[in-house]
Amino acid sequence: MSGVNGAAHSNQLSLDRDLVSPFTALQAMAESSRCLYCYEAACVTACPTAIDIPGFIRKIGTGNVKGAARTILDANIMGGTCARACPTEVLCEQACVRNKAEAEPVLIGGLQRYATDVLFKAGVQPFTRQAPTGKHVAVVGGGPAGLACAHRLALLGHEVAVYEARAKAGGLNEYGLAAYKMVDDFAQRELDFILSLGGITVKTGVALGRDVTLAQLRQDFDAVFLGIGLAGINTLGVAGEDLAGVADAVDVIAALRQRAAPPVSLTGRRVVVIGGGNTAVDAAIQSLCAGAAEVTMAYRRGMAEMGATGHEQDLARTQGVVLRTWLAPREILGGGGAVSGIVLERMAMNAGRLVGTGETVTIPCDVVLKAVGQKLAPGGLDGLALAGGRIQVDETLATSLPGVYAGGDCIKSGEDLTVQSVADGKAAAFAIDAYLKA
Amino acid sequence: MADLRGTIAGIKSPNPFWLASAPPTDKEYNIVRAFKAGWGGVVWKTLGEDPPVVNVSSRYGALLDSNRAMIGFNNIELITDRPLEVNLREIAAVKKAWPDRAVVVSLMAVMTEEAWAGLARRIEPTGADGLELNFGCPHGMCERGMGSAIGQVPEMVEQVTRWVKNATRLPVIVKLTPNITNVLWSAEAAKRGGADAVSLINTVNSIASIDLDAMAPTPTVGGKGTHGGYCGPAVKPIALNMVAEIARNPDTRGLPISGIGGIGTWRDAAEFLALGCGSVQVCTAAMTYGFRIVEDMIDGLSAWMDEKGYRSLADFQGRAVPNVVNWNDLNMNFVTKAKIDKDLCIDCGRCHIACEDTSHQAIRILSGDGKRLFEVVDEECVGCNLCAHVCPVPDCITMHEQDTGRPYLTWPEHPQNPARIQPPKAAE
């Protein structure tokens, strides 16, 4: 089956080659025939967007590949991105009964990519909008949550205006996912596909709180959806954080995805990434891809507590990233503006609490990348109730303000994954539709 | 190691695995390769009178499963398209070089004694071990009054068999077509005509598929297609039934049978042998994988026989025949029920939905520890086996005989049968 970057390549990842090679028709046939077409299948339950996985795989097997793509996209309009970026090893594929049967799940992600690629290549628009309702909805944030919400609203006959702060819509699909998971311009092709439905206009370079206010949107539109993500970045809070060799991992990843120079030079450098999540892994591996001499990931807790999945940890190791645990940053060393190393304190669990041991280690390095999480950016949220640092929503994803809904990373729903944001956006669209028709 | 030698209608072979009359047995070259691979015998592809037939381009159709495994195979090829003399010369050469192998020659002709007897007399001097009369081809040749056109008329089967028997000292095997209403009529006719054995089944009349772009049957010959002969794994159950009918029919019982139809493994072969066959003939499996499959056919059959304590084919040949009975002879009091092994279960739910949607609502879902628990409701289970067949895990669902304490009771004796046989009244 498909291996890392394909059997024909070396195992070293690169920024412009698929991490997992797309299936050939033969592979798709062989893999689809492994699906047992389970009744009330566990894989469907494990998917936040509840794609009818046995249903679409059966369609691949019968040669109804575009029908398979429609089944996928009807549940998850970003099925193409999710096929590439989802941690399937902890979602659908983890639930596959073939794991019990033969310790090897049906490669659902690969089949999903195969089906959606066929549809995209054919340039088919499989959906038709319902009759116009005359209602207008503002969607703030052109990421997975916002676009999924906009697409479903447009399908339901509403007119949607999407406001995106960055130069391009797509959110983390465009700026956040690792390059080897989203090669070429897939995020923009998927965006074009979504917009080709009609009824959605996208205004880029418009930020909430800077260029537009929530109050104004509530006045101009019949409803508002907030899919603003987490634009604020956590800091380490240690001395030396302002040195020139220190950068936010998300900025490095975004620059690499845009084929732009990263905020810190990586070529030939020794890099330490602080954090244990998927962003940390993505930053670490891509630093190597971009020419870093050596990369160390330092996480304050143990392997088991890492946000990055076991699969991602393994990927980092096989790419040559050194994973170090129970180390928390205490000081970034440097002189003349440049970084020369980082001091970390050994951590331990004591009576259920993470505590410093007082012992420190110093890792010489030239670059420190911070990947210790993002937070809600405070601007523009006037009057919205927050909970746990996120926008507070009820079970219908309604915020504390009437007619205002929210989803994606800016609320606390499930995992901070594209697929969860799409699920939120879709659910919010149905709730908004019900609100508008009430 | 078990003795696999067999004799059928006086024809001996070192093992019961023969290649059927078909494309793989059209030439010396192929047959020598087959004998080198270990095949016990061949039936040479059907000879006819000169001039040879002409074949069309594109000849095979197939029924594939979702992973392209061959389930069924169909052909519209005719008999050998090489001159008779060439075939006869090669047959003689092969038999001379491989004296221990069975070399049977298939033949076909129009409905005259001169044609059939003439061909038989031409073949005899080659040293061939026997003749097989092709009464089966359901395509092409039948339109010329041959093949199944003869095989479908019992009187003609009997007549031709008699003509050939009178013309030659060679054993004569009559190959039967399944494209009839009752195979016993033609089997009995063959026996009346003096056949030394029958072989069956020939191919089943079929259209392999319709090409939905060309809107024509496959194989497609320049935009048109025709019905052809169907074979491969899918026809095995049809063949087993017809073999069993002949084996247990009082008028044909004991008539040697060479089994044909979907045989690809030693297990398939053992099933035919258990129904009384003295040899088996293979084509589709060899055409799918090449001649080397015979290695495991020999090895597997031999190992299985050793395990069962059968020293020769005769030890188990026909052993299943007495257990093939009419429905009316089945025990109405026998009860079996499904049991699901929860440890082997992988939680796919197929048994449940199959039973729930299409059968007896006898498998319920209980929530288990981390996975669903499927349980058979004994009161509803009729022992139909559907769940065991749809389960993807071997031996996860097994059938268990229930002790009812009731005697063997057939439908003719059953109290609910309005036409039941009245038990004899006790003497008053």
C-alpha cells in the first residue's frame, strides 16, 4: 500500500510531496474490497462529520466513484482536506473492525481522497441550492468552520457573506496544515469548489474588531456565524523570548505553506520546538524539510500526554526529530540579538501535579519555535459571553447574543481538527436555518 | 502418502486431475507443459472433420468479484481450429512420450454415423486412451447441428454413443450438457448407447455481461456478442447437483463419472470424488493461474486423505452419495441453532442486519464492554445458517444441533402434512 511519500521516494519528507501517495485505481479497488460494510459502523460514529463511510466505500467498489464523493461531501464539504489531514488513526480508522480482525484497518482516508480527487478532477458540482430564502447571513472567518457553515447555508437557500482577515480564505487548511499533507494548491481548489455552488461571497482582508464590528454585522444581516479560530498565541513567559531567533511555530508553518521566507531562517540551523501538539510536530518536521540542521522537540510532560498522536510522534522520529519530554522552558539564551541556546527545567509529577525539579538542562540552538497553543484573540467580541477562554455556545452552537452562532476552534467542541470545525459549521448552519425560519 | 492413482472406464492416470477439453489442451506444446507440471491426464480439445473451424476474435467473458477474482468465465470459442492431421500427429507424439498419463480425445461431428465412426477410427491409432463425445458446446457448433444440439436430445445421445462404440475398441466417455431440464434423461441415454462413462458438466449457456457503453454482450465481436459457455467457480454447485443425481439414480448408479465444473482446488476435487467421480477435469482455474495449481491439488488431496486415513481414492469415492436424498427424506425433527463466539466477533453487525432485515429477527444487539454484543434469540432462530455465511470471521458463528429427543420424522409422515402417510393402525 501507499507508504510515506511513496515507495519510489526516499523516506525523507519534503514540502511539496504527498506524505501519503494517492491511491491508484488498483489500490482503491483492493482497499475498498476490504470494507465489510458494517451495520451501524463504528467508523461513522468515530467521524465528527458522520460520513457514511461503508456507503461511500461500497460506491467506490461498484464504480460509482463520483457518487462516493457526493456521499462524502454531503456530510463533510471539506472531505478532500480531511482525507489528507485527518488523524484517521485516532478517528475512523481506529474504529475499523478490521483492526480486530487483522490489525490493519481499511485505509478510509486514502479511499476518501481517491473518491474526492476523481470528482474534483472531473470538475463536477454535485449540489444544487434550494430556492432562495431572501435571508442574508454573515460568516466571520473563512476557515473550515466558516466555509462549511457558509456552504450549508447557501445550499439551504440563504445568501452568505464571508469575512476573512487574511489575504486568502481557507483558514488553517491554507495556512496551518503541514505542507506534505496539503501539497499543491488543494486548499484553494477546494475553496473554489465550495464557492462554485453560488450564494457565497468572500471578502478578504476584513478583520472583526478592526474593519467590521459584531454590532454592525448583527444590524446588516439576519444572522451571524463566528468561525474566527484562535488568532492569539500563547507565550512562554521566559526571558529571551524577544530574541531574533524566536518565532511562533504557526507563523513559520504559514510562511512555508505560502512558499514565503519564514520569520526566522531555518537553513543549517539548530532548532528547538517547544510544545507537544500536532503544531509542534508539524513545525519540527517542516523545519527539517526547510533545511534545519537538527531539530529537537521539548515537551513539559510525557509522551502519553502529548497532543500529537502516536502516529505523528512516530513520523517525527522517523524524520529525525529528537523528542524530549519532561522539559519546560525557563530561559532563552542569546547575545547580540541572536539565540544561542535554551535552558529547560526537568519536570515531574508530584501528587498529580506537574512540578519543576529544579534541575536544568541547556540545549544549544539557533532557533526556538513556540508551539504552546493558541487562544482567542480578544478583539471584536463585544457583548459575547465567554467560557474557559472560548466563545460560550449552547448545544445548538448559539452564543449569548440572539442570532449569533459560533463554531470551530473558537468554541470548545471536540478536537481542534479541521473535521471538527466542519462538523461545527454544518451544525451551526442547520441551527441558523431553523432560527431564520422560526 | 495416500495413493492418488485412479482408473475410470479402464483409463488409468497417476492422479485424478485431468485438464478438460478446452483451449489449454489444444496443442502438444501446452499438454507437455501440463504433464511436466504434474497433471494426471488431459482431454484433448475437441477434434472435428476437416476443414477446421474458424474462430472469432475476442472469445472470453468473465464475472469478477469486487477484487477481480474470477467467479465465472465464459467463452464463445469453437472446437480446435487446427487441421485434423496435425492434432492426430501431436496426440500420438504426446502419448508416446507420456505413457503413464491419461490422454483422452474429445470429438464432435454432424449427426451421421459415417462422420462419428470415421473420426473415431482416425483417432484410435494415435494410441489415445479413450474418446470423449462432445455433446455439450452451447454456442456456435450447436447452430451447425453439433454439440448441445445433439446433447439436448436423449435419442441422439444414445444413437451417437452406439455408433462410436461400434466403431472403436476405445473406452467412450459421453460429455453431458447442463442445458437441459433433467440431466438423467441424457445420462440414461448415454448408458443405453453403451457409454463406458459420462463426464459433466459442459458449460452453461450464458451471457457473461453487457458492455454498457457498447450496449452489447461480452465478449464483444465488432459491436455484437453471442451467448457462450459458462464455467468457473460459479458453476460448481450446478455440477455437483447433476453429478449427484446421476450417482444416486437407480438406472445410472455405478456408471463411471468424470466430474467437471468449477474445480480449482483439491477440496473441490474431493467433493466431486465424494459424489462418486473417478476423475475430475479442470479448465478455468488453470486458465486463471496456469498449470502449476496442480501441485497443491495433488499435495492438498494427499494430505487430507492421510489425515482422514484414506489410503486410496476408492476409500472415499462415492461416500457422500447415500447422504444425498430427496427433500422428503429429510428429518423434520432435526433442529440446529446459531451460536456467536463473542471473543472472535469483530463487531461488524452483518449477522444482525441480515437476520433482522431478511430473516427471522433472531440476533439482538446488547451493549457489551467496548463493543456490541450479538446474541442469538434461540426461540426465533430457525437454524437457517444465513448469519454464519455472512460473518466475515471463520468459525465465529457456528451451528449447534439441539437435542430434541424426537425421532427421525419425514414430511410424508409429518402430522402437519395433509397428505401424510397414515401410520398403520394397531391390530384390534
